[in-house]
Amino acid sequence: MEFPLWFQNAIQRRLDHVSARIEHHPELRRCRDEEKSAFQAMFSGVDMTQLPAFMEWEDKHHFKQAIMNEWLYLQGMRDGAQLVFAFLADPVPSGDELLTSSKKTEPTTVQPEDGAEL
């Protein structure tokens, strides 16, 4: 099922908005500072000429992870929308409707002719 362009754009705008809000969140900023300190401590005695190659790999790795997370998010939005559309097209019966339909399908009790119990 292909979603209309306006819906895809709305999902992308929401993703951009949430991403920007998360980027400026104080908790993430604290985690980023801790990560930077740990990184500097880890590479304090390393030959800095090798650092750019590692950082390039790390950037590409994180970019790949970000793309995967974005695709997972978008797929989750699509799946959620499909679920909503399915429920709107064929609503799930309420509890009362289920009870009524189950009473109609219950077998009737048959009494023996001679009065004996079954």
C-alpha cells in the first residue's frame, strides 16, 4: 500500500521536529558530554595521525545507524496507519456484540425422550 505524498511529507516533518527537539534535550546533551570525555580519555595516548581514519569510520557507522532508525520509525508509522485504516474499514466488534453473537452459536441442550439424563 503506497501512502499519499502529503502523508509521507507529514511523517517526515514530524520526524524532523522530534529529532530537533531530542537533539537539544538536556539529558542528551549530558550524555553527549560524557561520551566526548570518555572518547578523549580512551584516545589520550593514541597516535593522533590514526584518529581521522577512525573518526571517518565512526561517522559512517553512526550515519548508517541513523538511517536504519529512521527507516524503522517510518515503517512503524506506516504499519500503525495501516492498522488504523484496517480497523476503520472493518471495526472490531465490542464486548456486547461478541456476547450476542456467541449466544447465537451456542448449541442447544437436547433432552432425552425417556426422561433419563445424558
